[in-house]
Amino acid sequence: MSNNRISSDTVDLCYGCHLSLRGGYAQASKQAIQLQEQAGLGCYQYFSKNPRSLSVKAGFESDALSARDYGEMYNIRSVAHTPYPTNLAVDADESPELFQATVQSLLNDLMIAEACGSVGAVVHFGAYKGSRVAADKAVLRGYENIIRTLNTVLNVWSGQALLLIENQAGNHGGMGATLEELVQIRKLSSRPSTVGFCFDTCHAYASGLWNPSETKALLSQGNALDYWPHVHAVHLNDARDGYASRKDRHANVGQGCIGMEAFDQLLSTDEMQGKMFILETPGDGNGRHDLEWEALRHGLGRREKR
């Protein structure tokens, strides 16, 4: 049984990819087990339900608990991803029905993640799409909406699964592209202990947050803000477009504008240890990422034991 170990002289690197939910939660977990044996995967991501809808999924418990059992048996970690329409910045006053649908969907996502034994559910930071405030006040209104949505969800939620807020590429009015925003939203929520983060490398590069030539500055900033300890998953994506382009287009690791050297430097740092590294890249065209997995298994981010 593989446990993601490169060699006895190196530290484990937990890597995986996004898996299809076709066949259900248990089937995704079984696929992860197969990939663990074939390519050393130690984690995976899945959509909690239909990625195009805020509908609430019912009758998932038995299938989800089977997925949990498989994951625990083979020591495979997982994280759910909320549907694309989920927007934490939805305006409850302007769109009350959409707000309620978003809250109910998020609670459902957390319940599914909990039943599957996942660390939590990844959700994008959000973007203000209302029309009641002037453009110069839209971002502030968006922040207020995010806190309201989070508090409405978290004041009800009593499970262990976390909401993992993902940094954005800057293509949503610039919101959610800085560590300060992410950390402040967490601090201002009613239950910060139930909120964590998912760090997306393509988004960080595209937004201008991560300049690969100044990786130490990014790490130092995150340390000063107490950001990295609350990062549970890293979306390991290269970028098809240049630095600070604000374009969210992923490339295979090492084949985009970020490059293999920058990833190697980032993954080998203290701040990245113990995270789940999840590929959301095009892969090799058949649903696999063999070349990227090979790099992760034999060198990328390799770190000698101390």
C-alpha cells in the first residue's frame, strides 16, 4: 500500500487531483485508492454535487459514509468543492431568494464534506454583483455581504468540516486577491475556527499576489498575517497567462508561465509542509496527470528530513 512517500530520506508530499463524482462519492474514493497504488496519490478533490447548480442534494449519507471508510482505510485525504454559482458576496437585501439558496447550498456542502470525512469544502471568495451602491463602494458592500453569508451559515453549522476560502485571480472586480482580505474576512466572521483557506497558485500568480522571483516575500507576508497555518489545501496550477494578468486560465504544472523552478521552490518551504496539493490542470487529455504526478513523486518540492 502506497502512502505517498518518495523515499525514506524525504518528507511525504501529499498530492492528488480533482476526481469526477460520476458513480458517486464511494466510487471517487475507490478511484483515489487506485491512483494511490499507481501514482502515489494521497488526496483528492470532488464537487460536493452538481457543479452548475445551488440545489440541495439529499440521500447522500450511505454513499458518503462509504467514501469516508475507504479514505480512512487507505489514509487518503479529501476536500469538497462547492458549485460554481456559489457566491459568498450575494446581497441578502437585493436578492433574498438567492441568498437563502446560497446559504442552504453551503450548509449542504458542509454536510456532504463531513459525511465523506473530508477536511472541508472549498468556496471562492466571492464577488459583489448588486446594483444598489456606487462603484466605489461596491467592494466594501461585497465584504459586508460575505461576512453576513458566512455568519448565517456558520451560526447553524455544528460539524467539523471547514469552509475553505479560496483566493481569486483578480478577475472579479479585484476582490479576494490579497492575503489581507482573506485573513480579515476570517477574523470578522462569527466563528473563525470553522474557516480555513485554499491557496490557488494560478490565481495568486494571475492576481499579482505571488511573484515567483519574490516567493520569500509572499511567505513572510503570510506568516505575519497568520495565513499559512489555516491553509489546508493548495490548488497546484500553472498559469497560461502572464504575471498579474488577472486571467484565470490553468496550465499543467511546469508548462505555463510560472514554471517548474518556482513550484519546486514554493513546495519545499516550511509553510507548505503538510498541505494537500491538488491539481486542477488540463492533464494529459485522458483524465490523468501522469507527467505531473511523476514530477511530484520524483523531485518536485523534494525536501530532506531534518
